[in-house]
Amino acid sequence: MNVTVNSEPRTVEESTTVAALLEQLGLTDYHGIAVELDGKFVERGAYASTLLAPHSHIEIVRFVGGG
């Protein structure tokens, strides 16, 4: 199915979760990551149970420290 990740089109399997998408993207350490799905913040504890739907819009933000 087709979804959009950070404004880029992407094809994923049906029944893909947020956690599975992050794993596909190589983001297995959730520390410093925020995910928004269709305009709503997804709690870290819900990544494994939150399913993507066709045409979902996902924004993934990585926090970077510095001074």
C-alpha cells in the first residue's frame, strides 16, 4: 500500500505498524524520535500496535542535541 513518509512516497506491506516502518528505516532506537500519523502524535508505547492505512501521512522527527 502507498503511504507518505516525511513528504516522500513509500510502499509498505498491508498491516504495517509504526514500529515496523521505523525498523525498515533503520530507526530501531526510539530515543529521540517523535512520530506523527495523519496529524496526530503517536505515543512511543503505541508504535507496535498502531497500524498504517493506505495513504497515511507519517512525519518522523529525530531530535538532535547540541549547543
